[in-house]
Amino acid sequence: MTTIGLTTRDVARELARRYSTMTHEELDVLESILVPMKFAKGEIILKEGDVCTNIYWVVKGLVRQYYYKNGKELTEYMATENTICMCIESLFKEEPSRQQIQALEPTIIYAMPKSRLEHEAVRNVNIQMLYRKILEESLIISQIHADMLRFESAPERYAKLVKRSPQLVLRAPLVYIASYLQMTPETLSRVRTSALLEDK
């Protein structure tokens, strides 16, 4: 499958470049694992109650992970191009997910089925390294987000997001950014206005 000028081989090369050096033969294996998927804006990629069986690599678009609490949607994570997305607890416990993943824009994803990754990782040290590095990155991102909410003020949280994910701030609806940063849309609006005035 070719998407936006990218082939499955190109995606395999990018994953190898980012996570683990691979030979031509190892790239063949990784390419065989990748499953291209397309989603329309607003489409659900993973429903609450389904088991997450894939690690998702976003090639084009914007996705969010969210859950419901007391009837309210709470955004846990958002991902743009060249970013990993998964519901890690569901993936490893093989239990129904309490979270959902939704496309916020027309989105192209390459799924890496956990079963295939683990099967190949047993036989190939570089596939094993890629798998491990992806999981490490996911855990680090979760820790950074948790620490940001625990220790930083609303302006600090927003500034960190702008620095780490400028595309996210430009493209994601404000209501989801506010939820991700655990502040009201009104507080986010004040923080953004203040940040813009400081930049002038």
C-alpha cells in the first residue's frame, strides 16, 4: 500500500531509523508485520470494551485516547505524525480497554500486531530491540504527563506542551487540549492569551 507518497517499506525504514538498526532481511520482516489502516475524521480506531491488540504508528493525521469518568470525556493522550499510540494496559493484560482511540483528522495508521511482534522478537534481536524501545518510549511519555499534572502550574503545563508538541497545539480542538492538561477551557484560554502577550 502506498499512502501520501510513502510505501510500507518507507514506514518500516522510519521505524528502524527511530528505534533499532536493521538489515535488509529484518526490514522485510518488519514490513510484513505492518498493517496499513485509514480512518475518517471522528472515526473510532479502538472502542471501549474492545481488547487492544496493536501498537499504532501514526503516519498522517491526529488521534486522541480518552475515557469516560462521571459522564465526562477525559483526554489521556494525543498523537500526531510519527508517533506511537496504544492502550498499554489492555494490550498487555489482553483485557477490554477502558479507553477509546479516535481519529481527530483523516488519519493513516500502520498497526503492529502485538502477537506478530512478539513472535518475531523471539527470533530476531533487532525486532526485539524495536519492540522494547517502543514500550520504553510509551512509558516515558506517560510518566512525563503524570509528572506534569502533579508538579506544574497551568501555564507551565501549556508551555511544556507547546515545546514538546507544537503541531498538537495548532491542530487539536481546544477542549481536548484543556482536558489533556487537566484545566477548564476557560483557564486554557487565559493561559494561551497570557503566553501570546509574553511572546510579543
